[in-house]
Amino acid sequence: MKKSDQTRQRILDAAAVEFRDRGFAATRLVDIAERAELQTPSLYYHFSSKEELIEVVLALSVERTFGHVKSSVAEIPADQPLRRLQVAIEAHVVKSQEHGDYSAATLRLFGQMPPDIQKRLRRTQREVGGFWGELLENAQRAGAIRADLDLSVVRMLLLGALNWAVEWYKPSRRLSVEDLATHASRMVLDGIALPPG
Amino acid sequence: MKKSDQTRQRILDAAAVEFRDRGFAATRLVDIAERAELQTPSLYYHFSSKEELIEVVLALSVERTFGHVKSSVAEIPADQPLRRLQVAIEAHVVKSQEHGDYSAATLRLFGQMPPDIQKRLRRTQREVGGFWGELLENAQRAGAIRADLDLSVVRMLLLGALNWAVEWYKPSRRLSVEDLATHASRMVLDGIALPPG
DNA sequence: GTCTATATGAGGATAGAC
DNA sequence: GTCTATCCTCATATAGAC
């Protein structure tokens, strides 16, 4: 890796944290520069504007998590649709926590980005939505999911629960990321109520 | 209601929309003033600063939804803990959608507010958390919820799914708010998977 | 690649009339 | 209560040296 790439990475990591904590407009380039340990104008060697910075942060966030979800699911045979769903849920939780700064920044800022930025990012978002939609549809067609559920609603409730975890989860001895992921998949798939009887 | 109160309400409604769409720092007082149909300096007759405005929006948001949840749950006997939980979930969904501008603004901006504002608002947040925690604990003690679940994790996953709905749900003939609420309670309580067999 | 120095525009807040 | 006019601070972005 070239030195330039390392600096670029440092800037992005710093930007993710600052954007998450302060929001887009309130984040000053000098905050990002300080965290990345260089001077403000040096940022412009790597990025052409503050908007380009946030756009890269948001794009990386989604791509990383989704990439891991896709590859994890690919390892499970298609004839185990419920197991595929479980793996997807747990992979999503684990990976989004792994770069939680980026995930949380995306969660908070995406909806506030100017329309042109949102438009470019929505391409990936649709791809993600389509992938989860297929996972759910395949499971429902196989009779593994209740037939009377609206899967687009389920998908959004599900992703809401998972994505929101970056807002509150902090790794601890009591609750590992894997425990969190397991709780998520169990709640969504089996529910929290004890089956009657 | 005095005229002053009406204007105050118009300003708050306008502020919720603008803050939600642009974030705190990027929202200009002139945007809020235009939406509320007055001039920028007139805002200062009703509020002493931009920060006071956001703080009132955030406080109102949580109080309204939580107030409705509490009063809805109070109508259900304590010996039906699962039913109480279901009612709480559905009340939370319905009421948070009812003033969706405020809810979405809170969802996006709370974590970005300066520490002193967050601190003051956390009092109510803890109250809300405690209430949901008791709902879950009572149900678990009554044997209605799986004994091996960490209820604080369940609570946060659950509220994440519900709160995130203000980001994506739009009322339609196909899916009423009540349908959304039902889907949420069913997913959380019973899960989406068909019981085996 | 990173720096110092600076131009420039914008928005929160106040003064004071009506 | 709401207005017009204005102050003053501050942050993005650029110029240009090293």
C-alpha cells in the first residue's frame, strides 16, 4: 500500500467518526484533519470537497457490509433458505459492527444528504434491498416463512433492528458481537414469545 | 389557545421537518421561518436560540409517543403480560408515525446533539427504557418469553425495528399504519419462521 | 504530499422601529 | 409580536511555497 493510500484511509476513518458524532454540516474539516493528524488544506490533495468525503464514507459502509453478507450467504446451499437468512442476519450484524463508525454515520446521515448524492448511493441500496427480498421470498416459497406476512415490511423492520444496533451496542464480556447477532436472528426468525403450551 | 401558542406550534412543526431533512447545523433559521410563514428574527420572540428549538422538538417527540404507550398499556390487566407487550408495540408504532416528522428528527439528530442537551433528554429516555424493560421482565417471569434471552438486547433490537419505521414507512392503501403495527408485533413476538412441523 | 496564509460567503443573533 | 437592517463570527476552499 502506498503512503498516499494509507493517508487516505486515515482521513476516511477520521471523517466517519466526526460525521457520525457531529453530523455533516457541523463537522469542520479541521476536526477531520486533526484526527487524521494533518492540516486542513492537505485533505484537498486526497479529496476534492467535503461532499466527496461523506459520499465515499457512505458508499464504503454499505459495500463492506453487503459484500460480507453476500459471500457468507453464498456458502449455504439454496435448499436451506431459512439457514441462509440466519447467516445473512448474523453476517450483517457482525460486519456492520466491525466498522461501526461508518455504519453509524450512514444510519444518521444518509437521509440528510443532498438529492444527487442520495441518488448515486441508492443504486447499491436497491441492490441490497433486492438481495434481502429474494432471501425472504425464497424462504416463504419454500414454506419456511408464514405465508401471510408482507415481506417488504418484514425486510424493513428486520434491517431497522439490525442497523440500529450500531447506535447502542458496545462490545463487552457480557455480550459479544456474536451473542448480539444470535439474539437478532432468533428474535426475527422465532420470535421472543414461548410457543403456547 | 392564544395566538402566541399557535405560532409557537407552527414554528415547532416547521423546525421538525427542516431539522429532519437537513440535519441540525445545515438547517438555517430562515428555512424554518419561511415554512412557518414569518421572518427569521421573529423566531427569537418564541425561542431563545436554535438549540432551544431542537431541544423542544426532541423532548416533545419522545414524550408524546411514550405517553400514548403508557396509557395504552394501562388499559390491559397486569396478568396478560404478553398482551401488554403487544399493545405497547402497536401503540408505539402508531403514535410515532402520527408525528413522524418529530420522530424522524429525533432518530437522526439525538446522537449528534451537544452533551448538555443529550444529558437533559436522557432522563426521559431512561424512563422509557425502564418501562419497556419491565414489560419484558414481567412477561419473562410469567413464562411467556423464552428464558434464555437477554432482555436488554431484545428491548434495543425491538425499539430499533419500530423507530426505524419512521424512516421508510409511507401510509398507503396497501399498508395501513395498523398493518405495519401488527406486522411489528407479530415479528417480534412470534417470529417470521413457521414453527417446524 | 503537506504546509502557511488568506479570500470569500454565509448564517446566527441583536438593535430598535412599529 | 413581528418587522428591517446589520454585526460578527466562522468554516470551506484556494494560492502558492517547500
